[in-house]
Amino acid sequence: MRHRHLSTLTLALGIAVLLDVLRVWLPSVITLFGRAAETPAELLGAFALGWFLLALAAPALVRRTGAAPVGLVAAGVLAAARLALTAQPGGPAQLWLACAGLLAGLVWLAATAASVPRPVAGLALGMAGNAVGHALLGTEDLVWRGGVLAWSLSALLVPAFLAASVAVRREWADTPAAGPSPTGAGHGTTGRRVRVPGRRAWLLCGPALLLAGQVALAPALWSAAAGTGSPDFPGLARPGSGALPGALAVLLFLAAALFRAPARVARVLWPLALLAGSVLFVTGHLVPAYLLTAAGLGGCLALTDTTGDGPAAADDAAGPGDDGRAGARRGRAAALGMLVFAVATVAYYAAYDLGYPNGWAPVATAVLVALVAATAPLRATPASSGAASPGPVLPTTVRVTVLAGLTALAALGAALHVPPAQARATAAPAAVRVAAYNIRMGFGLDGRLDLDALARELRGADIVLLSEVDRGWWLNGGHDTLALLARRLEMPYVFAPAADPVWGDAVLSRFPARSGQTRRLTAHGAPTGAQALGVTLDLGGRELAVVATHLQPPPGRDPVEQAREVAAFAGRYAAGRPLVLGGDLNTEPADPAFAEFTGAGLVDALAPARPLRTSPADDPRTQIDHVFVSPGLTATEVRAPRTEASDHLPVTLTVTLP
């Protein structure tokens, strides 16, 4: 006996597993295949897109072999790759396991599309469920955590997906395939333009996954957007709770996706909300961006939730056993939609290597979704072929329960991961321990997100200056690396955006931060944005000015212009107070950019330990990470401990105050 909603459950579980694999595959391509910008961006992009192009063959395979066997085999490979990644292999094994899991997931998606004309409920529940799970884990995925918790929860999710896949494939295999209609609809014999049921919804699967992971349902973005707006920290972010706005994003998304608004209102309201949210995202207004994008994305998906896409679709409605042309077209739509996902993702983040404007990528993706949704038929067309109605609408009680449950869990996720409390004033210390570290978004040389390894190198420091801090880049898996690291160190932070609103530099401190200021640096031809972050710390009634920066040199040049800007900013910001300035300066002691700092009267704090090579971490050959202090401050105990927790080594020192 068929379970009416088994296909919806299976699709939701599969989307959650596929997103888990994507969160590993995306950073693995960057850190392992790309080695964080060592591989040309063009080659890296071709490698990434190749897997999605390969998946375009999946619909033909499904049509020849059948959706049930292809889907079941692909589900098995996807599940096996997901479990293998939980073992945290790192290195090439991690990359190729993630690639195998991704390709299997794309084939599974095409096979599922061939059998499920109404995927919206399953897609929405899968995306929202994965986001809520990500929030409950504090944005640190199970595959990176390891240990009993990771294996226990993975052992619940993956077998549930496999069991549901076996059950639903058995039902589809037992259901007679829908034959051609007497009019020949779906086979091109009447000359009519046939609209395949569910094709619009499947086409939007890839774009929706991108907009959800990058903006709408991104717990790291909820966290990064919290704690901003203080008058003493203009344009900066400090620890704050994103519980209520994040839960509201889940609520808006699911309410719009699962409960149909009046069609004539919805086809205007939801596309406009989605477009407004994408524009606000690229302009840095994060909270309204993800709220509007969540509502608009859910509503646009709902607009495509029809049994048929037009009068002709009544003749072409397919049952679960259909592996004919209608199913193949849905499979192709799903594969093309995922190709859009890949192209938009690569295009957005490749800009930071190639140097072109990238705000158009999420906006163009939103425009595509809005156009497909706005041109959808106003009413669903009932199937008339006599086949069982696939993917029925979930009962109201189920929708309400899921909506309330996932919203509450999203709020719980933020409440469970409380940010570090603001530091309290202490007695004036005679010396402070300082560390400067380019953390490469939290990924070590083995391609793993290992925040415990980073924390071990930074424990004992009173002031930490971080470069390449990621607070939600979808390319890196959507983690709030800063919040995760700050909780491990129990240190509050001040964050300044550089390349975009969720990537930049940070200062963590055991002393109270009284004020802060950021200055965006002129690019001078460099593709990646840069800034200088000034933070004023209260050291028991005495003030210390700290400046953190990450200079971005133009191709083939020394960042002398940016160094001059930072030195001038630091002098103005310190205004006679003791000053510590540091970070990844991408210049060596004999270079002109280095001389800009010493020429401004600053003292090379690492000089007693030179040569102090810091990059690359596995074979240090260059001295590009530096700390400078104002005259009167004395640096001792200078070290660059060997570690592969990043592609740079940290520098640590003790600064004695005058």
C-alpha cells in the first residue's frame, strides 16, 4: 500500500544529505584542488563545473535504465560518500569522496525528478531542515566534528534516507508506467507545445539551493548580521544573537512555500520580495536581505507547485512509474537547474581572484527564479490520465506542525550557541600576549575545517589579530568561523568586512573593546577587497589601540600604496596612544611596503627573531606576517610555531607596556 507522502519525505532527506556533501565539496575544491588561489581560477572553475556538466547525461541514463534502479544506486553512493566523509579523511581522499558524493547526488536528483512532478514540499523541507540542523550545530557540520555525536546523528540521517529511498523506489517500480495519451501529447505528434508537469519546480531546484545557502537559510549569515549597528562600532560586528531573525527566516520561507497565497497577489509579491532581498544582500544590508529572500524564495517555489503547467499538461501528467519523455524532461530541468547553481556559485566567488564585479550573480539568480515563478500558471491542472496523483499536498496539520517545529528548533539553535560575553575591565597589566594569524577561513592544509587546531595555537593570547576570517561564505560551506573560534577561546571579537560583508579581519581580546573603526583600502588593481580595523581596548584604565589588516597586493606588485594607507590610518587612530598593528601584510622586510610602516615611526616587533618565515605553513620560505608596535612598547618571546592548521604560521609575542 502506497504511503501518500513517502516521496516528499525521501526528497527532503535526500536534499539534506546532498547539502551536507556540498558543504564539504565546495571548500575541498578551493583548499585541496585549488590550494587557496595557487591553482589558476579558470582551471579551478572548469574542474568544479565539469561535475555538473557530467550530470547532464543522467536524464538519458534514467530514461534508458529506469528511475527506480538508477535512483536507488545513486542514493546508495551518495549515502556511502556522506558516511565516509564523517570519518574526516582530509587530503585527496576527502576531495574525491566529496566529488563522488556530489555526482551521485546529481544523478539521484535527476532520477527523482523523473518520478516526482510535485517536488516543492520536499525541496522546501529539505532546505529548511538542513539549515535548522546547521544552526543547531552552531554552523559546524557533523562531517567536521567527528566523534560520537557526528556518527550518532549521521547514523540516524543517512539510514533514514536509504530506507525511504528503498521504500519509495519499490512503490514506483510496482506502479504501472503512464502510457501515451490518445492524443499523443508528450510525444510531439500533435504539434502542440507540451508543458511538462513539475518541470518549472525542478528547474528552480539549483537556483533555490544557492539562494538558500548563500542568503535566505544561512545560519552563519544570521550570526554575522547580529551585533552590528552600535554607534561606537560603525560598520563593525560584535558578538550578538541572531535567534529571532533566523527563526523568522525559517518561518517566512516555510509559510510561503507550504501555504499558497492568492495566486494573483503571490505572483507579484514573492518575486518582488526575492529581488529586493538579493539586492539588499549585495549592498550589505544582511538582516532585511535574508528575511526578504527567505519569504520570496519560498513563495516563488510555491508558485511552481502545480500538477501541470498548462492545459496540455493534463494529457502529460505522469505517475510514479513514468520513465518516459515527461520524466526525462523533468530530469533535464533538474540537471540544468543544478548547472545554474554551479555557474552562479563559481561566478560570484571567482571575482575575488579575477577582479570583476560579482553582485550581479545572486541578483541574476533571483531574477531567473522570479521569472520562472511569475510566469507559472495561476491554477494547478488536475491529472486526467488515470495515474495515481504523485506528491499530494501535505495535510494542513502536518504543514503547521512542521512549520512550528522547525521554527522553534531554529531559535533553539541560536540559543544553544551563546556568543562570548563582553570582556570586563581588569587591573592594568604590565604586559599582554599578542597573536596574529591568517586562518584561511578555518581550513588546514589537509582541507579540513579544524577549529580546535586553530584554537590550540591561539590559547594563552590576550589579543588576537585574525586575517581571512569567514562568516558565512557559501563557497567555504557556510560556517561562521569567527563565532566558532571565539566560543572555543571564550573571547569576544570585533569584525570588519573586507571582500564582502561576511569576509574580512577581526580582533579578539580578553580586555573590553570601547570603540572601533574601519577604513576600506583602495584596491590599486587588486581583485580582493581590503580594510584596516582599529579597535580601542581598555587595559585597566589605560587604552591600547590595535589595528588589524590584510594587505592585498595587485598582481605582480608590492602592496606599497595600501601599506601607506594603513600606516596613516593607524597613526590617526592611535592619536598618541600605545599601538599594536599586525596581520598578513603580504610583504617582506626588504620590500617598499614594509618600509612604509617603519618610515611612519613604527617598530618591527618581530625583529629580534628574524628571520621568522611564516608562509607556506608546510615549508615556510617568506616572512609576510608581521606585527609593529609604537615606540616605547617592548616585544619579547617572539615565536612562529609550526602548525598546518592554516596555510600560514601564527606569530605570537609578549608586548610589555611602558
